[in-house]
Amino acid sequence: MKQVDFIIAGAGASGLSLLHRMMNHPFFASSSILVVDQSLEPNTEKTWCFWSKDEDPYGYGSMLEHSWASLSVGSPSVHKREEIAPYTYHCLRSETFSKTILDQANHAPNVTLLAATIESFDQKGSLAVVKTSQGDFSGSWCFQSVFAKKAHNQTSSDIALIQHFTGWEIQTSIPVFDPTTALLMDFDTLQGNGLTFMYALPFSPTETLIECTLFSKSRMDEPFYEKSIASYIQKEFNLKEGDYAITRKETGNIPMATTRYAATLNERTLCMGQWAGHTKPSTGYTFSRIQTQVDQVIPQLVRGATPTPSGQSPARFRIYDLMLLSILDHEPANGLPIFDKLFRRNSIHDILRFLDESSHLGQELWIFSRLPYAPFFRSMARHPLKILQGGS
């Protein structure tokens, strides 16, 4: 069995974020690091977005595809655009992110990249053990993002929806799009078998990514997404088929669930990312929460302390997520009126602060006071035990 200092099992957003911080911190220059995953080819399928107050967020500034100082939102009764200072909305392509970090790793003498199937995790004394198709490896600590372990058994009051989408990246021959403003959500569109909205990231006057996204239990047939995107492009930009070229497509399914996951697999193996519960249940945003965990773990390792999982969201935010998911699950028709009033009666800046969980209780009560009450009270009645347990 080969021994290293640290094992990173999984080369997705979580594993590569941790590796990036390690490679750029002098403390780890003499540490041996093994990164293992079934494939170490750069991921070309995803586009990650997040908002931040930092000019060089998480040290990824050179990797960013685009940034926007303004956002727009829409619903049947309101369409508005606002500057979001002190926030900036950023887009990072998984291909750029993966390639940049893996290229750096290939030139780092203390980093080993191993393409292998991860078979199991174990612990022997004070060492984490990872069994792979290319042999067994041990390390002082293992950080894994490939295996999910529920913290408790699924119950009848757990909710499991998905945020599913299809996106087109399109290019036009004439300037059409406003690259200074990203579209966060526009619910003024054809509704499918769940709450449906459009999302758009204009990279230049002639290039944009447009996605059709739904909140429900299962995906629609692919023609629904494609028809919705084409219809939206024609309605909003007066572009018919033939006026633009589709240069790239992407699809995805993001879990929106109240399921709790174990923070560790054993005393030496820490869970990260989606399988550590870092996908925010009500929005699907994960990337920033991964960075929060990484920023917590690095200084703990430097101090020689036991790395501990990031704390879960405060109880009140878990309850907010639970209530919204319950409404989308049991009363999907009420989702649209809720977002309509949310956009009409609150600034985009205040909404981002709320979604970022950096608002205080008074600000949150102000937001809820301007939303329809009844659906939220009914959601609380459906899940009294979970409410009393703080949304867990």
C-alpha cells in the first residue's frame, strides 16, 4: 500500500478547489498529494455561476469566463434590471477550471494524478485508506466527493425534487445581447410540469447562453426545453431559427432535497461538495458553498488541527428551504405567484443577500411579510416535526 500525506478522491469542483488551494499555499509544497478519479479529463459539460464581493473571488479571477455588475429578473407582472453592488455575478466554465488546475498539477512534483475506479474507503489506525482499481492508498486525511452517505434514513417528510435544465449557447452575426447584465430568472415563459424559468448569460453582444430550467420530480422530454428556448429567443430578441447558430448544448439535473448527508465516512475521511450537503436545497447553488468549506479546511490543516466539516446552514434557513420545497412539491402552481411578488416587492440585491444566507432575521421577516402567507403556513403544517427540528 502506497502512503501519501493527503488523498483527494474526486476531481470535480470540490476536489479541484481543494487541490488549487493546496498547490498555491506554501505549507503544502512538501506534502505528497494524490488525486484520484475515474477520469481526469477536463470536464466540458458545466457552467458554474456565483456572486461575490471580491475582485478576485477565491483566486479564480484569471479563470472567469465573464462577470456582470447587473442582473435582471422577470415574472408575468414585472421585469427589472438592477446593479447589484457590492456583489458581482461571475461565470466559470468547468472546462477552463479543470484544465487550468489539472495543468498546474501535472507540473507540481508533489502531486500525483491517478485515473482509476474508486472502490471503497476505509480507515486503519490514524490513516485513511482508499481502495482503487489501480491499488490501495493511505494518507493522513482523505477528502472525498464521489460517495454519498445519508446522515439518517429517508423519512416520509423528506422532499426530493430536481432542478433540471437544458441550455443552448448561441451566436448571432449582429449585436443583439447586453453583455453587462445577466438574467437570473425569468418566469414569464411557457410553464412545464413544474415551476419553469429562463436563465441567460450574455458573454458578448453576439454570444449568450440561454437555459430552460424547471423545479419538479423528473425531467421533461427534451423537445419541451428546446421549444421553450427557441420561443424565448424569438420573443425576447426577435431571432428566428436561422438567425443564430447553436454552438454548444448543456443539460443538467441538480438535487433539491432536504436529505441530510454524513459529514464524514470515517474519522479520517471528510465528505465534500454535493455529497456533504453543500447544494442549497432551494436554489441548487453549490459552488460558493464548496469554497466556504475549502477555506475552512485549509487553515485547519496548516495549524495541524482536525479538519471539520463546514457548519450546515442556520436552522432558520433550513426551515425556509424546507417550506419552499414543500410548496414546489405539493402546490407547484403557487410557486409562480411567490416569485412574482418576491421580484416585484424586493430589490435584487436584497434577494441575493437572502439567498447567500448573509441577511439578518429582521430582513428575512420583511421579505416574507411581502409574500403570500397561506402556502407557507400549509407547508409548515405538512412538516411539523421537521420544523421543530430546525428543518433537519
